[in-house]
Amino acid sequence: MEAADVGGVHIKYLYHCRRQLWLYVRGIRPEHLSTAVQLGEAVHDTSYTRHSPVDLGAARLDFVDGGHWVHEVKSSSRASPADQAQGRHYCHRLRGLGIEAQGAVLHYPKTRRTQRFPYTPEAKAQAEADIVEVLAVAAAPTSPERLTRSACRGCSFTDYCWTE
């Protein structure tokens, strides 16, 4: 895996669960069986339907507006560090392509709220550090430790981690 292969899902899993990231990189992908993932896809498919997604290969963003703000639609009700990291990563990827992304706007349709995070020099440094960390987790020969069971609620990888 190389830096150009790191996408938004990798970044999300880095912040959510490193074990989940490690498994995902190795092709273990039970997300299609998860009701939480299906709900997220439904929210995405029915929100902001006038905008087209932007495919950057390893990363797929919901849309970019005329002011070069990355917009991401989330199914949760509040912002998480993983959401912010994904937005930061997408800005970083766009900047690498010569598009001056201004920052990320996270949309939470369930609560009808948005949060805006500008892409600052600090955000750039964190985005670069996140990519390095994803590559380190991906290169590890063994799976990271699992989280506590309460942290795994709703995770599509629960059966893998807790069947022993």
C-alpha cells in the first residue's frame, strides 16, 4: 500500500479502530452485512441529491462546491474526530491535485446541522501524519488489539473480533 492508495475509509477506520483498518486493508470487508452501513448509504442517497460525488480513485467525496469546500454527508447525529479527519484528508488529496480546497463542511441530516472545518497548515500537517499512520498500521504483520466490547457496538467487524 502506498500513500496514493489511502482513501477516506482508511482514515475513518484509523480514527475509529486500528484493527478495523488492518482487516479492511487485507480485504476483510463485511460492511455490506451491517445495518448501520446500510442506513448510512440510505441517508447519503437521499440527502443532497442535486450534487454529484467526486471520485479521486482511492477517495470518493460527496461533493465540492464552487468555493472549493468539500462537503460530506454523515449518517450520525454529531461530528466525530473520524469525520473531521476524513474531511481533512479529502482537502489534502484535492490540494495534491492542484485544487485549493478551503476546508470541509460536514452535514448531519438527522439533526439538520453542519460543521465547517477550514483547511489550515495544522490540518495539512495532521492529514500527512494520518497517511503515515495508516501506512504503518497497514504494514504491521499482526492485527492491532481489539477495542473494548462497548466500543464495538454496531461495528460490522464485531463477529471477527469477538468470535473466540
